[in-house]
Amino acid sequence: MAAAVGVGTAFVGNVGAGSTRDYSAIGPIVDQVSRLAGHARPGEILALPEVRASLSDRMAGAIPRTIEGAERAEPIHAWSIRISGEVVAEIAHRDLATILFLDLVGSTDINARIGDAAWRDLLVRHYAELRRLLHVHDGTEIDTAGDGLLATFRAPAEAIAFGRAAIAADDHIGLGVRVGLHTGEVEHDRGAIRGIAVVIAARIAALAGAGQILVSSTVRELAAGSTFVFVAHGSHVLKGVPDAREVYEVEATPAR
């Protein structure tokens, strides 16, 4: 067992309209606690500083732990508590997967322009459609942080097809997204994925612009028998990744 705890203000209630209406909690504190939960180890509770401050007499044995942020995300400072008397087995395995990072482009400007309420409704529509497309293309949702998506796919071709369909769907509701893909070995641990392959996919996504799908040479080679056309996007040194990597753009064509 692992858990995360935080205190903050969030919007809780029904959001959206029609078939996309859902009861949910939205806000920075929700994103922070979700990120913490993904990094909590078996037998560990991660608590935000506000929680420790209010329960200092009960958390004397807590030790500080910093969760480093992914691309553009700030690190989270937390306090770690081990669950006394509980023996929890590490459950982790490694396998080969195609990793997809999808980010909204210019989301802060859109939020400021349309207001918080309309932005929440837009995000509900955004994620409802992404989850529908994940089902269509045999993808697995790993994490949603802020307005992004981390997912894995069994086949690179399905990941590319999902990326195209997601770009088209978001364009229809006035959102721009960028997509980065890499295929490699990942470690699965209680719903999270880790490893250098995840870092490579994130760095490639950061190179993309709105409406672009960028992929590693590994994805290009594995999808060579598909109908997709790849255009060289140059050799790039990716932060935290040894050696330069060749990156390719998937030529834009209508989503299937």
C-alpha cells in the first residue's frame, strides 16, 4: 500500500455538459497529490508540508523527500512516513512499450481568455475524447498532469494513429496539442512507468509545436511497414539523455 495526502482548494462537483458531464475534482492541489501518489513507494505515505505542519506531533519520524518534476514541472517538497509494522512487497516489472506524451500548447493564454469555468468544461471535453481514442487505439492511460497525457501503446502505429486523431479532435474544439513518441523498455510500478525511455519520449515531445507529432528513430524503424511518412527533424541533444538522437516528424495527413 502507498498513499499521498495534501491540503488545498479545489473545484469539486459536476463539470461538463451532456454526455461529457462528470463528477470530478480539479485544481493544482489535485495535480500535486496525484503526482505524489505516483511516486510513493510501497509502505509509504507522502504528505505535503501543510499536512506535516498541522500534524507535527504525530509526524515526528517523517523525513523530507523531494519529487523532481518532469519537463517544465516544479519539484514537489514532501514528507515521507513509513507505515509501521506493514510489510509490502515491491511489485514492479519491465517490458517494451511505445510511450506517448501529449501536451496542450498555449493553455495558459486560452484559460485567461475564456475564464476558469469555461476552461474546466473544455478540459472535461478534452480528456473525455482522449480516453475514447485511447480505447479505440488500444492505449493505456498512465497519468494526466495539468493538461497533459502520458500513455503507452503496444504498437507504434497505433500510438501515431492516436496522436493524429487527438490533434484533429482538439483542433475541432479550439485546442492545439503536440505529441512525442519513443519505444523502449519501461519499468511499471503500481501504475507508474519509469526509465530512460520515458525521459526520451518527454524530451522529444518538448521539441514539438502545435499540431506536430515527433518520434524517435526507433519508432520510425518499427513503423516502417505502415503507411506513415516520416520527415527528418534533425539530430538533437536531449537533456539527461546520453548521445544525440535523430528525431522525425510524422507527415500530417487526415486522422483515421
